[in-house]
Amino acid sequence: MASEHRLLRNARLFTALDEAVIEPGAVWIEGDRIRFAGAQADLPELPADCDVTDVGGKFVMPGMTETHAHLSFADSSPFAIGATTVETATITAVRNADLMLRSGFTSAISFGSTYRIDVALRDAINGGRIKGPRLMAAGRDLGATASNVDSPGGLSQIADGPWALRQAVREQRKQLVDVVKIFIDGEAINPVNPPGELSFCDEEVAAIVDEAHRRRLRVACHARSAAAVKQAVRAGVDFIGHANYVDDEAVDLLATAGKRIYVGPAIAWEVQYYAQCESLGVSKETVRAQGYVAEIEATKVAVAKMRAAGIKLVVGGDYGISIAPHGTYAKDLEYFVDLFGMPPAEALICATRNGGEAFDPKGRAGVLRDGAWADLVIVDGDPMTDIRVLQDHSRLSVYKAGRAV
Ligand SMILES: [Zn+2]
């Protein structure tokens, strides 16, 4: 039998506890947990049967967390996400889970599933029947009548009023989801629910969050405008997706919510929609008129404000549509560096430690230290000088729970 102990030595080690690179660094793994991560010179005495691997100076970092995952999305047109049949969506979801893990993302927070696919996917992953990241599973997107998600197909669950919404949350609890995804405002392409137009009233969001938290579920929301972000924070939502247009009051509220709230800009959609709109039969002029170029610029300002206020930003970008397909998740770090002006180390912290904290409040994910899950990525390249290297799967060796993927 192989040893339960494994040592990775001669690493350029990024623990994500801070922004430092330790060289030479070492990681001692016992079973599915880390026993030590730090300078090689500080290694404690190892068991005699420890399996030792010299990683040859490669970069070793924690596994990343995709915090806005849609594993059940089948890389179809962004205008027809919910139209994929349950059969096709399920088959591609199994493939997507494997792809996400091989992309260096060892955990994922779902921001909505078509049908009930996430729950089945999570259980199959945890049961060892398929490969995939640790998954916080969502149910269908929960929205009000005339919200952005009020469309036919497998994506939505519609309810209005606090009691009906409490019942919807209870139904999702019965279906064994971990997180409830709600739509607080909408999209520039949606004439009945653009950003800034709140599709729920305050009582409705408060009822959803109260019911979810009492049932030990967390709540994720789509919130683009300052008004939507404020409604989310006041109601106690856990994860905010987008936050493109925050004002000073929204930033103050987020800062007060402090440690318990995580914000993911999820800018891949806007960037790739503008870059590839012609493939969808939409002209650049139309995309500008729809306001998406302005939305990218607003998001840069919003992210700068949130960084200055110390808001916890996370990586995760709505991947799973034709123009931003599965497997390209690490492009988010490139956007964090190129669009938002973060040093690579800060983008790495967003992808690892911040995302890991969002996924597991007990601190076992996204960092390399004694007691953490042995989820890590060995990179043949240097993300500190070129963050794009993380997009090349052939340069990544991924470990989940101490085992090579
Ligand atoms: Zn989404």
C-alpha cells in the first residue's frame, strides 16, 4: 500500500496566507490534509515511509474556487441557457465537472443550476463516482414574476410574496441544495428587468434569506446596480455576483458586512459578449447601445472602490456559455490583473484564500497550512509574472484531497 504521507519539495510555494513566495518551499500531505506548508528548512521530521517528490522549482499554490459556477450550463448561446434539455445538460455537466477540476479549480460555489443537476453532480462527486470539484450545489434560480430569470425552460423557479418565496426555499431545502440563488435585478438586454430595477421588494428578499439561513442554506444573488447590492446586503445575502455599479453607500454597507460577505465581479460575460457579439448575430454598435461597454467601465470603478474598502473579492465568472465556455475559468484572474489593475498575487489571493473562505468558513479551503484540505495546483510556469499561464491546462498538475487528479 502506498504511504499516507507525501512530501512535495523544492517548490516555489504560494500558501495564500500572505502574498509571499517561499523558495525553496515544501508541502507535507497526510492523507487528504496538509500537515505542513512552508520553508523547506523548517520542515519537521517526516515519517520514514513518506513518499517524496521533487517538483523541480515549480510554483505550488492552493486549488482555486470558482465562486460563480454553472456546471449545468452546456456552453450554449447566452440567449438560450435554460433551453438545453435535461439529458444534454446532465451529460455536459459531468464533463464540465471533470474539466473544472483539471482547470485547477478544486471547489466551486454554484450560482444556479438547470433542473436538479447540481445536487446529483455533487453527490456523484462526493461518492467518488465522477470527478469534479468540491461543490456547493444550487437549485434552479429563484426569481419573481417579470424578473430576469422569468423565462421558460429548466433554469427558473418563480414565486412572488414572502410566503410563496419561503415555500420555494423550503422546496429547495427538500431537494438538498446548499445554496439558494436569487435574481435581485436584471440585465441590460432584458426590457422588463434592466439593472437597477428591483424585481423583489425588501420583504421578499428578507424572507428568502431568513428562511434559507434558518435551514442552514446560504444565499447567492445576481445584483448589478447599487440599489440591488444594498437590498442584498441589508437582507443578509452571503454571495453577491456582479456589483457593477456600486455607489459609496453600497460600499459602506458592504464594508460594514465585512467578513461574512463575498463579491464576485463576474466580468467575463460583458467582455466576451462585446468581443464576440458578431458570432451571436449582434453588432458591436448594438452592444454599445445596450450599455455593456459602459458596464465594463463602471465595473472597473466599482472594483477599485471595493478594493480600497477592503471588500473580499472572489473569482468566478458565469462560465458555461458559448462565448465564455467551460474550461476557461482562469481567464477571470487575467481580467482581475488587466482590467482591474491587481498585482498577480492579489488576483491569486482572490482565487484561493478569499474563494476558499467563501466556500468553507472553517478555513480548510484555499490556503496551504496545517489542517487545510490537500487541494493544490503545481504550475509549470510563473503566475506571478504571467497570470495567463493558469489557463493552460497542460501546465497544471492538480491535487484534490491529497490525490493527483
Ligand atoms: Zn450566473
